[in-house]
Amino acid sequence: MIARKTAAAGLIGILIGGAAVALIGFQLGQGGADKQRIEAVVRDYVLANPEIIPQAMERLQAREAGKAVAANRAAFETPFAGAWAGAEDGDVVLVELFDYACGFCRKSNADIDRLLAEDPKLKVVWRELPVLGQDSANAAQASLAAAKQGKFRQFYNALFASGRPTPPNIAAALKASGVQPSPVSPDMRQELEKNYELARAVGANGTPTFIVGDKVFQGAVGYEALKQAIAEARSRA
């Protein structure tokens, strides 16, 4: 809450600052001659229309997230072993940060399957982001083992179909997908640490988080939103 208030205060300062002053001064034809009066106009407008603050914050956050994606694109779009589907050299990559205990991730699976079925040029990369407790962490470790054994999708589908990632359900999904249980290896540990860092970089505070092009979507945003983002990313390629 304190961080949000600080950000809002900073944003108000930006709105009242040099860029806004210069713009309004130009529009009034007064240059910098009446800076205090122009600042007052901007301040009064912001206070009279406080709804622009969250809108501006959202745009600012989206812009900063887009910069973080661009700076870390290879890290986001390069899958861990076999944790991907679709076109190996797809012209657009959809990345999902997910948690097996996340009901919204389960809800989004049908949207991802539909996009893959309809779009032969799309590549989907899944990144483990266990944030919902020990069962999530256990499931992520088993999932990374499945990815290393080339059976990620089989395990992924089996575990999501079973419901919560409890130890019995994880064991059953491993067996159903033919994955041999394995201890956590250094590369698996590094993958999870990297995913947490990537999530922080784009301001992701939960799952699912989707990344398409330079856009970041948090939550089960649905098929249409993802399809539109894919089309926009493709048009800019």
C-alpha cells in the first residue's frame, strides 16, 4: 500500500512537472513565463479528475513491463528443456508463468490449447512459478523433471486433470505420463530462481502471467485477448 501511494505521489509530481508545464505553456503561448499558474492548472485538473491517476499508473507500469520483457526476451522465450509446444521456430512466442495449484491457470489451459490448434506459427513456452505453497513447489520440481525427460505436456495435462497438486496426485501424474521421479538438480533449481527473477522484472504478482511480444497480461485474460496480442506481435515482427 505504501509503495502504491508513493508511486501515485510520484506520478502526480510527473504530471505537474516539466513535461506538462511545457505542453500547457506552449498551448497558452506563454512559454515558461507563468510556470506557477500553469502548475496550478495541472494540479487542479488532476485533483478534479483523480480517475486519471490509476489509468496513468497502469500505462506507466505497462510501459516499464514492456521494457523489462524486451531486455530479457531470450530468457523468457527460451524454454527449459521440453517445456514448450507448437512451432519450434514460431514467429510469435506466448510465454505463460504458471502454478499447478492455480485455478485460473487451469481455466486458461483450454484457451492455450485452442490457440495452438488454430495457429501453426505459434510457439508456447511454459515457465514454472510455484507461489502457492509446498504442493506447488513439489509439482514444479516434478514438472521440470518431466520437461527434461521430454514428457512435459503429458505430465502437465495429467496433473491439471487430477485437480490439486497433492503428493498422491503428483505421483499419479508421474506414473501416467511415464516420468521417472528425480531429485532436484542444480539446473532445475537455477530455472526456478530465474523464473522468480523474471516475474519480479515485469511486476508479476501472481499466476497466470502471460507475455506476448512486449505485452504482459496478469490473470486468466481469455482467448480473445491473447489472440489479439498474438496478432499485434505478429504485425510488428
